[in-house]
Amino acid sequence: MKKILFVLRKPPHSGAYTQEMLDIIMTVAAFDQEVSILLLDNAVFQLKKQQTPENAGLKDTAAIFKALPLYNVKTIYTETESLQERGLTVDSLSEAVIKIPRNKVGKFFKHFDLVLPG
């Protein structure tokens, strides 16, 4: 089993990007791989509580994040500074996350067999 990290950087409602990345993540996880997610930059908004994308005719991707444990994707990381720079805290997110300081992200990547940018 390989340890795979998907690194997401884009905000939740940037076209089909988020939906497609989550589909890829679930597909890879379905093949018994240990899959984790790291949210950087505006991707931290993907887990922000109380979003109403349906008001703008968009899909609620936060609901897909809730389904990830069914695919054995249990660990979501965020960069501490990405949250702080956007005025967010762990409590303002809809899912539990583990924070990683920016200066440790490079070292953190070494814990994975494969790091896939998204």
C-alpha cells in the first residue's frame, strides 16, 4: 500500500476542479491506497462551515468531504498560515483537520510515497 498525498490549492467553487479532484481522490482510495489531503492557500475555504453554493447554482462540495471516510480517506491537513491569512480557524471548518506550519510542509511531503498537486 502506498501513502499518497493530494495537495489542493484552489477555492471550492472554481469550476469543476474541486469535484473532479475529489472524484480522483475517491477513485485512488478505492484501490486500497492510503490517501490523505493537504489544503493550501484558498483551498482551505473548501471546508468552511455555512457555505450555501446551491444559492449560486453550484454543488456543495463540502458534502463530498463528509463522504471521504467511506473511502478510507480519513486525514485532511491544512497549512496553518493558509488558515490564518484567510481569517479561518479549525473551528470554522466543517471537518476535522491537522494543521501543519508552512516551514514544515516540505519535510511533511517526505512522509508520502507520492505527492500529487491538484
